[in-house]
Amino acid sequence: MESIFHERQEGSLCAQHCLNNLLQGEYFSPVELSSIAQQLDEEERMRMAEGGVSSEEYRTFLQQPSVNMDDSGFFSIQVISNALKVWGLELVLFNSPEYQRLGIDPINEKSFICNYKEHWFTVRKLGKQWFNLNSLLMGPELISDTYLALFLAQLQQEGYSIFVVKGDLPDCEADQLLQMIRVQQIQRPKLIGEETAQSRDQRLPRSDMDQAIDVNHPFDGTGMLDEDEENFQKALALSRQEMDMEDEEADLRRAIQLSMQGSRRSESSGSSPQNVLQLPHTSQTDSLSSEELRRRRQAYFEKQQQQDRGQNLQNKPTLSSSTLKADPGGDMSEEDMLQAAMNMSLESVRNNLNTEEEK
């Protein structure tokens, strides 16, 4: 689309860009449009003076700024219309009742001028295809024939005024070339603001928060950086590990309590059978510190081993081999201690059952 003439926005000179994009060349400058605006202002002043230069209306008119242009570069529809008259072109309001009664299909027209507030842009047919020549775009935008009517309707819904350009437009290279070939557009041109913002973001270093927001598009809010995801998984695994350690410690406490209960039942079974089903209080064990728990656990293991040796001499049931091989010292792992305590608990229960059967 390099052959298509397209002026990009500079300041508020959208009226100039609109006319030049329509005519496909640098036909108008701000100076020339300002001259047309001043001529229109003078014509209006002369009409107001017909009512008397001393009238209140005339003095008020002189104090008001021009409605045909301003210092920013804006020009009115009257300026655009007068500029097109030089080329034998005129503007007809697209959504006026008079034009709508004609029932003309937009695809059969040649060009449109669109205005919303102070912005003007051209939609023109070049060859056999339509193009949006908005100066706010980085380049021409291809509009299909089937989309043209919908595009114009959408502009009207957004508050745009649309004018049909009537008359023969001057010849241009793009129109001649596109009469022979048709073009395709893979990607829609960006707005000038979008291109500028993207270039600035590429030059400036971005914070981690900005990068996280931009992942998978800034507006869906579901993306996470790989680094953040990895840190999150590590934190989750650490939390689970701490919970597992707490659960293991609680299981060890319960196993020791159960083992101690079985031992007490064995000691008291001969003298007080009625107390076999009584449970000891657990508040004391629960309130023990970790260091006190380890010391008592080690003392209990040593005592249990001494009892086991005595039972071996008397040919009584012994503890499991895995328990005897376990080191009750401080070098035992938490897992070994837990397994040993559970084995002791099971052996104590078996001893109690054997005692009950003998009785």
C-alpha cells in the first residue's frame, strides 16, 4: 500500500490531512486553509454589518473568536466545503432524510468525510477497494465491501457526522494501480498513540509489577511470571512440609502416650484389674516441651529394653526385631522413633491381651 498517499496526524491539522488524503496529494497547507477561513470570517462580518455597525449584535460578533478556525489548527466544515469547491466537489450529509430517500448503496459512492467534534478523516475508494485514511492511524486500513455499511453505521452510532463527497476526484497513482490489482492486509494498522506507547515501553525498563500485568495481555489479570509461579510453588511445598512435620510430631506424641498407657495397664493388671480400661490424663504430655519429650522418650526406650531383656530370660514374648534394632539414642531419626513407638504400643496391647486370656 506504499502507493497510497496517507498523511499522519500533526497537532490539530486533521482537516488538512483529511483533504489531502481524500485528494491523494499535498494539495492544501495550513496557510491556504487559514486564508479560506479568514475569507469566510470576512463574509460573515459583512453580513452582520448590514444590520448596522453600531448595533449590539455587530459589536458582540466582533468580540467573538472565529468559528471557522482556531490557533490549534482546527478548521470548520465550511472551510473544508469551500476548499473542495475549488475541485468541483461538494459535500452531502449522509444521514440526512434527502440523501436517505435516494436509497444509494454506500458501496456505489466514491468517498466519505467523517467528523466527530474536532476530528476529520476520509474514507475513500481506491480502485475497487475501500480504505480508511484516518490520520490517527499509522497507515491506510483496508475495509471490505461487506463491512463498509457496518463501519459507517458504527460511526453514526458513535456520534460522527458523515458527508458524501460528490463529484470527480482528481486522478491519482494509487487509484490507477488498484484498478488492476487487489491488495490484502494481514494486520490492521495501529493508532499513532499505540505505536508511540509500545516504542516507549521497549526503551524504558519495566518493573516486575508492570511485566506481570502485561503477561497474556494487560486486561485479563490471570497471568503470572514463571519466576513468581516458581516461588509460589516453593512456598506451597515448604508449607506442606511444615504441616507434615507437625503431623509427624503429633503422631509420635500419640504413639508414646498409647505405649505408656499399655505399660501402665501391664503394671496394674495384677493388683487392680478393674482399672485396666481407665485412661490416663494427657494434659501433662501435651504440655511437655520438645526437649523434655526427647529425654523422657529416651528414658522410656532404655527402660523398655531392660524389661525386654528380662522377658527374654524368662522365655516370654519379646518385642519385634525392628524395635530391638532401633537405636533409642539421640541419633535416631524422627521416623525411626515413631516406628519404634508404634511397635512398642502394638506389643504392649498384645501382652495385655495375653494377660487377660491367662486370667
